[in-house]
Amino acid sequence: MERKLATIRQISDIQPIEGADNIEVATVDGWHVVCKKGEFKIGDHCIYCEIDSVMPDRPEFAFLKDSNGRMKRIRTVKLRGQLSQGICFSLDILSSVVENFAYSITELGQDVTELLGITKYEPYISATLGGVPRGTFPTHLLPKSDEERIQNLKKEMRSWNGIEFVMTEKLDGTSGTFILNEDEFMVCSRNQWLKEDETNVYWRIAKELDIEKKMRELCDIIGDFAIQGEIVGPGIQSNRLKLNKLSFFMFNIYSIAYKKYLSWQNIEEFNKDLGLQLVPILGTGFVLAEDMSIDSLIAMADGTSLLNQKVLREGLVYRSYYGCPDEIYGKVSFKIVSNKYLLKTGE
């Protein structure tokens, strides 16, 4: 599922910022956003644009250009000591940017990313590391790996009482997907299906770990499937974990036949045959308390990495341990990116 970078939301709270005369902080679901004082009031609908959004090059968004005239992505920042993540725009921006726009079609939760021409920031990966595309990512077989942030799941949290989660470390690398479908082995980056070439990191990992052979052996048991994980190490994301070699850490197994993710319990069981490294686990049996707030969950994401305790971890990912048959993808999962990490790395 493609990330909804811009959606119609409701302002649920507005608070002053100490020592600030012209700005205040608005709450949108689980996000806190610094806005001009008086621009919004509680209950107003707005267009909320998430961090990692890159706005189109238009006069309305000229304030987001860098010194070279290029559009900057929206980042996590601190203003007068207040954390701000994302930007809120008035609904009027739609009529300004979108020709013949009709307000009657707007509703809470509506995705307006495409309408506004917003794109997602993607970190640069060199051709040597990234490989040569054979085609686009095969979304007809499985979704791209991209967990939703907890700040966007305020309503959904209410239905998760009693679900047991496994808490894993979110690794700052590049996601790789390996697919076995109708006897064909496919290697993919986050957005591309890649030609076989051992000079790129995805095929190098596939060869070094003998992933195709291991998947073919398991395919006899579970049918066509895919595995997804994070590749970290030298040359990727500035190697923020300061690792000595490239490594692959699996976090998903997806059944193509049933169009469902396997539960974490199943992943552990089938990984006895695959023999791959799993993403670092910080705990199991985690249950969301009824009175647990999004802010308290976000605070838990801060900490050091289990792969290198000298550096901050990127955050946490929670996945339902036993699976959830009623869910469209067979699981409940969400991610929390550490605010300390975001501020330190400029993300």
C-alpha cells in the first residue's frame, strides 16, 4: 500500500508554545505540528502533509525551496523547543493548486497526495548498489514493505486490546524483497524488480545467503511466497549503524497464494528451514494498555541499537505475534520512529 503523504485531517487540539508570540502547536491525530497562531482552531479540517513529503514546485510552496531552488522534503524540526512533524495547510490550498476542484468531495481521511502532486522522498542509492531495473515492483504479487506510523493509527489502536505484539528494532537501511512465484525467482529493491547482477547489494545478498535455494526448498511446503527484510551496512544510508559488512535481516514472509502475511510465530517456525537472521527482537508478549497514549509509545522508541549500542536506533516496529485473520493482510503492525533519531540525523 502506497503511503498517504497528504490527507484531510481534523485539528483536535491547539496549545501555546512558551515564549512564542506568533506560533502555536496543533495536534492532528498523533502528530504535533507548529502552525501560525490563529491559523486554525480546534475542530477545523486541514490538509496534513507528513514528513518525507516533497511538495511540487509551485508558488504556494516556494517557502520549502532550498538555496539552490530545489524543493526540500518536509522533515522533523524543533521550533522554540517544540517538536514539529509535518505541515498543515488550509483546505483552500486544494482550490489553488487543483484546477476545477470541488469542495463537495472532501472528507476526513481522504488521500490528496496525487491531487496535490506530492511525491515521497527516497534516499539516493547509487546504480552500483541499486542495480538495473527489469521492471517495477510487482505489487500484483505482494505489497511493498512499509509499516504505518503509530501517529496515523489513533482510531485503530482502540481495537487492538488483547493482541500480543513482538517488538523489534527498526533498522535504517534499504528494504529488499525476494520472491518465488511460478518457479521464477525475483529480486527487488523497494521500488524495482532487478536484473540479475551480483554487483548490486540485493543480488549480492541473494547469492551470499543462497536465498533462492532455501526458498525453493520451503516452497514445497508453503507454496509460492516472498520474504522481505532490511539490508544494512557499508554504502547504505551512510551506514549509520557503523557495521563492518552488509547484512540482511528478515521481517516478513508473505504467502502469494493466500495473499496474507504470515504471523511472527509462523516466521520463526519457517525460519528454522530458511536459516536467515531476523530483525533484532526487544521483547514478545507486548500488549497495548487501554490508557496507553501515542506519545508514551513514541517515547519508548528512543534508545540504542542492539546491533551497535554506541549509536541510536532508528525506532521500533510492532507486529502481531499470532496473526489476525480478520485483518486484510493477516497481521496488525505499526512502526514508531525515534524522535531523538530523527533530530540527530536531520530526517
